[in-house]
Amino acid sequence: MEALAPTTRVEHGPSLRQRLAAKGFDAVTLLAVPAAIFSLLLFVYPFAFGFVLSFEPKNGGWLANYQRFFSDSYLYDTIANTLWLSVPVTLLNLLLAVPVSFRVRLMRRQRLLTTILVLPITLGTVLVAEGLLNYLGPQGWFNRTLVTFGILDQPMRLVHNYWGVFASLVITGFPFTFLLTLSYVTGIDPALEQAAATLGASAWQRFLHVYLPLLMPGFAITFCLSFVQAFSVFPSAVLLGEPAGSTRVISIAAYQAAFEEYDYSMASAVAMIMGFVQLAIVVLVLASRGLFYRGPASGAKG
Amino acid sequence: MIRDTTLGAKLWAVAVWSLVGFFVINLLAMIATVVTSSFATRWLGTWLPLGWTTRWYTSAWNEFQLWDVLIVTFQVVGLVVLISGALGVTAAYALARRDFAGKRLLVLLFLLPLLIPPITFGIPLATVLYQTGLAGTFWGVVVANLVPTVPFVILVMIPFIEQIDPKVEAAARVFGANTFKLFIHVLLPLLLPGILAALLLVLVRTIAMFELTFLVAGPTSQTLVVALYYAVFAAGVRAVQSIDAMAVVYMATTLVWLVIALRFVNPTQIVTRAKQQPAH
């Protein structure tokens, strides 16, 4: 290590190498360089390139792509379509994940449940879309069960519309939201709850006045991560939804611009708008996080 | 832990467990539908198929050239695992052991590709790769898949390296180990469980990575999940059972690795990255 390097030149003042090492730059630090160059070249550069390219449209002035996007309802409606899918799904997933994770945190053997829930995340949206096409279809087991039990007279139409995509986003999104929520909930010191219970707080009061304020920042981050995933829905919106109608999401518009019209400038503009909307929602949610308590709550468990 | 025994609390518990049960049953039934259909001779308007057969697997194998697709998939995944391991572990070592100006910025640089969804950065990335002529080739797919996996390895490995006592390395130096010997005989054995866990997670994620591969793959560089997408997209051209057979092949390739990965990592790690590390 550098600490063991000879320091014979100290009388002439520290060498450049020693001064850099004191600030943490030495041969070991250089190990981070390849990965940093890689990320700059393949993540930052494409983003910057796409940003610049979006202002160099095929024809028209430098803002022509954005003008076209916001004047063509077939294009700007995609923002509303995507939000109309992703915001309710994210809220529903979070709303379901909170009580479930409060229950699961009491379990000793969580592993089986977490393993089952990891399945849809690892299998990915394409497989979930393909499975749901059969399962939720008019002849599928889901509709068949509902009709057999007399809950429905006619099979419901659940695929090739809004609800198909909604279902696929719940199947892949709920486990993701749940596992994130669980890690936040188990991170809170149970002694806080016990103290509240000793003082006579009911379960609902303990949740509302002890857990909820402590968990709000974690929920905000969970919401952001789940929302960003849902907002970028692509394969299931094409396979399970109506890609020309109610589930024409913004990623479909970007894909069509790039690979059907071969207008990379327009595609970059749509991708930038997509990134901007995601960023706007995330900033909005995280900014409201400042209204809640921030401080230590984890006790011994980190 | 506090246990509530009131009637309301019990009803609430029942409600929550029914919710979990409903979700898990639907999830498993969805997977069972795909598997059942892939073995069905004819399945229309009944609870179960009229007969059972395995011929869809042979037809899927031939129609979709699954052998070629599987070879490409494993080549891509293998290279992604190796390269992201080499780049990621070294960078994680530097970030775990040194404190330097701009470290937070560097960590942010590695965090962003994991937070931003692949389709958002995939389109500009694909544009750049098409301009350099890399897109459509085998290496284009590898490079695109490395963008989220290198940061993933880094962020999983940083806490793992931090918990290894630097004195162990200093001791090895005192006894005259050079950097290479230090790495082979001291660091690698200590880091192996963490590297293995991180790389298995990369493997599972890369097999299932649809968006990036889809945006840059050419006809000969498709991975299994992209081939599956095209098959479902063009449904009607092939028999449904044939596509389902392909989906089962895809599930099998993913799940084998998931089962292996779960022997080494906590399932929650697949989502929450480096929250809890196995203590070795």
C-alpha cells in the first residue's frame, strides 16, 4: 500500500505523488478509471448526444421536434396515456405493499414468499405478457373461474386493452414495490413501536403516529423507483394492450420514431421528453419528502 | 414483537393474507397456463387440453432456431458477466478503499444507469451504436447490456469490500506479497462469495434484459427474450402452443440460474441491491 512507500524525499517537501496520495489519488484509485470511462462513453455521452441530436431535426428549426411533439395529439397524448397507466398502478402497488410488508415483517420464514415474489421480476415483462395473454383471455382460467362461480355472466375482456397492461404492471411491479417497502419497514427499530404500545397506542395509532412519519422518506423513494419502472412500460403495452389506442405509451412513440420512421432526431426528442417527465415527477415527490421527519430510526439494524 | 389479539386485528390479518394468496395464486396460474399450453394438443374452450404432446417443443426448436438463439444468448450473457465482473470489481475496490474528491459524483455516475429505465437511455444509446456501426452486431448487444450491469456489480461489491479488514492486505504486504499475489491469494478468496453473488445476479438480469437487447440486436444477435417477444408479436403466424413451448424454454433457462443464485443471495437483494450482505 502507499502508506508503506518510502518517504525519503520529505525534506524537499512532499512529491506530487505523495500529495495526490494524501488526497486519496493513487494507483488503487486508478482502478476505478476503466469503469468510469466506460460509463462516460456509453451512458453520459449517448445522453448528451441524444440531447443535442434532438435539437437538430430532419427539417425545420432547432425546436421543430418538440413543436411537432406538442402539436400532434397522437404524440402528446402518449404522455397522458403513460401517466394514466403508471400513476394508478404505482399507487395501488404501494398501497397493497404497505399492509403486506407490515404483516410479513412478523414472519420468521419469509424466504419462500420472497422467492415466489421474485419470480415475475426475474422472468421479465415479456414472459408475463405472454402468460397473461392466455391466462386473462376470454377462454383463460381467470375468466373461466369467475364465470363458474357466477361472479360474471360473460367473460370479461381483459387483454388487448388498458386492463391487460394494468394487470401486467401489477404482476411485475407489486413484488418490486413490496420487497423495497419490506426492506424499509424492517429497517425501523421495533423498540419504537413497543414504546408506543406500552403507552397504550392501538395498532392503527402506532402505524399512523410512529411508523408512517418514519417511513415517509422510504415510501417516497419506493414510489419514485416503482413509478419510473411503470412509466417506461414497453413490451406489455405492445403485446397486451392496444398499442395504437389507449395504451399507446411514450416508449412506443419513441420506438416508432427510431425504428419505423428512422428519425433518430425525433426519437431522441421523445426519449428526452420521457426522461424529463420522469425526472419532474421524481423531483416533485422527493421535494415533498422534506416535509417529513428525517433522522435516525433504524436502531441497531443498519 | 407485538401481537394484537383483537377481532379487528385478526380480520385485518386474514384480509392481508387473502390478498397475498390471491396474488400468488394468479401468478402461479399464469405460469401454469403457459406450461400446460405448451404440452397441449388442442386447448379451446375447456378447462384442460384435450390431449398431451411434446411435439411443440420440436417444432418450436426448429421454427425459432432455438439452438442458435440459445448459443447467442449464452455467449452474450457469458461475456457480459466476465466483462462486468472485471470492470466492476476493480472499480468497486477503488471506491471502497479510497476517499477522494469527486467520489460522490462518481458513485452518482454509477447509480444513474440503475435508476433510469433502460428504454429511456436505450434509445440514445442505440442511436450512438447505430452511428458507430456496432448496433445489429453481437458486440453491440454485449456493450449495451454492460451499461447497467457494470454499475450493478460496483454497487453490490462496494459494501462487500468495505467489510473486509484492510489490515489483512497490509499484513500480506508486510510479508512481501506483490499486488498480483495479494490479489490472487488474499483478496480473491475473501471476495469470492460476493463476486459470485453479484455475477449470478448479473447473469439472471442479462438473460431477462429485454429493452436494451431489443433496441440494438440484429437478426443474428437476438437473445432468447427478444426472440420470444418477436414470436408473441407475430402471434397467429405460428401455433400458440409453439410460442408457449419457447416461453417454457426461456423460463427454464432463467429459473435454473435463479435457483442457483438464490443459494447464495437473499431474494430481496435482487431488488434492493446491497441492503444486507451475507456475512462471510
